[in-house]
Amino acid sequence: MSRDLIRTVGFQPRERNVFFHILTACNLSCRHCYINPDQHGKATLSKETIDEWLRLFYDPDQESNLIFLGGEPTMHPDLAHAIKTARKIGYHSVTVDSNGYLFHNIMEKISPSDAVLSFSLDGPSPEINDPIRGKGVFATCTANLKKAVAKGFDTSLIYTVSRMNIDYLEQMPALLHDLGVKRFFIQVIGIRGKSAGQTKDNLQLSPGEWLSVIPQVAQKAADLGIHVIFPKVFLEEGEQFSCAGQVAENFFIFPNGRVYKCPLCEDFPVHSFTIEDGKLVPNTGLTEDKFFSLQIAEGCVMNKLLQPGNIDYDKQGNPLHRISCCLLKQEIKPGLRAEG
């Protein structure tokens, strides 16, 4: 019997990933939104500032990938301009992460060669998705996704898994296949932003729940010809921990000028850099990067510091599992087969 090969995607030393929040406003109010206006600001960047920051973070000697985020990035009236500017500058890839509403007729202002359109759904039906993301979201998102596929856009879909929707994840591969989506990102919910205030709801999954569901659903999607990417989350016995903050270049940029290297830290003023007068200025004091080199039995030190409830221990105080870097991914590409 053969199955598709699940492989861990290692950090690429000559790759730069720029996660650019061009505004924090959104038309939705998702229950697990990670945006924290007190920490990220409420500004909408001007066209001129976007252009300036795009040039600031581009490196011609690296494969520079750009992801436009919000809030809802398509609410920005200059998003199409920003996408085309990024292409002219030379970014290797441009992706727009959208809730599916696609404001300002964005699909009419850019071409499929300009950007990948990534949609977010958290359920295979309105009954599951809409209580999490908002009334009417499922219908609007799927309708616009169909339009994007019909226009020839490269599309992907993100599903954030939590206790609110894990029981319905297995229904997503068939939906994606029907919609024509070729890439599926399964994401684990982070306890930050709104979710940080909902810890009483116990939204995160146990290792057993994650490992018993996610790989099987990923395989189901791969069997339908869908490329699946999902977080590693838990390290295997003997597997070495590696922190993206030390071995990769990832920048998470917010409209107030804060620049983080680790998304777990975004609820706190511990950002590595600040953009000042068009320059990337390293911060001093107790910043996130001071922790990246710490080696602990639990794996990711930031997870231990910020989300200590994620880890269980035996009677001797040893962690029962180790947490990988949140940016370490696994994937299944259809057609890459393993025997077993």
C-alpha cells in the first residue's frame, strides 16, 4: 500500500518572507482574530509609505516572498498599486490573505500573474463557519473563490483549527476539490489577540487530538490532488529543535512601525525592530530575539513563556511532548509517494 509522503519543510537560509500588514481594519470580527490594536495600531498606511516599506524589505540577493495582510488587506484602496509595485521591485511571489470579500474590485485591477489569492474559511458550511467568522461569510467567500478560480488566479485556502471546528475539518477536502482549490493550509489556533482572552474556552487542541486528525485529513486532501501544508507543532522523539528567528528571515510588519521576527510575540512590545524615518532600526532592551537562542526541554522557548498551558508534564517534571517553532511546516504534495 502506498501513501503520499509527508515531509517537514526546513527553513530556507536564502529565503526572505515579508508578512506586511498594511492596515488593521476589517469588516469582520472573527472570534480568533490575532490583531491587537493596542499593540499593532489602528492606522491605514498611505500609498507612499507602502512603497517605501516594500523597498526597505526587499533583498535582491534572496528569494523575497511577500504576503499582504490586515485586518482585511483588500479594504485598502491602494492594494492593487501595492501588488504591482512589489512585482516591479522584484519580489519572487506576492500573496494576498483575504477573508474572501475582495473589496475595491481587486480581481479586476490585477491579473493572475500578479498575485496568489489566499482565502480563509473555518468550516465546510455556513452552520460551522459563520458562527466563527460572521454571518454570510461562507456564501460570500466561496462565491468569490469560485470567481477567482474561473479567472485563472492561483488560489489557496486557510483553515484555522480549534475546538470550535476540528470535528468538521475532514469535510474540507471535498469542498476544496469542488471549488477548484489546489493548495490547502491547515493552521493551528494561536492564543493571541482575541483568542488570548478566550482561554477559558480551551480553544487549543491536545497533542493527541492534533496528531489523530490533521495528518489523516491532509492525506485525504492529497488523495484529491490538493497540496497540503500544516504546522509541525509537535517534535518527534530525537528531533532537533530549530528556531526560525535564528536561521531564517521572516518579518512581520505592522502599520505602527513594529517589526517582529516571531508571530507568537505580537501581543507584546518586544519587537526586534522599529521602522523609523524609512529605516529598519534594531531595538534595544528585552526584545524577542534575546530569547531565541535559549535551549529548553519543551522546545520553543516563546511557547513556554507565552503559552505555558500548551505543555503537559510527567510526575518527574519532564515535558510529555516538545513544541516546534510555529513557523516550521509539514506538507504533502500529491504524487510524491511513500511505501507503507
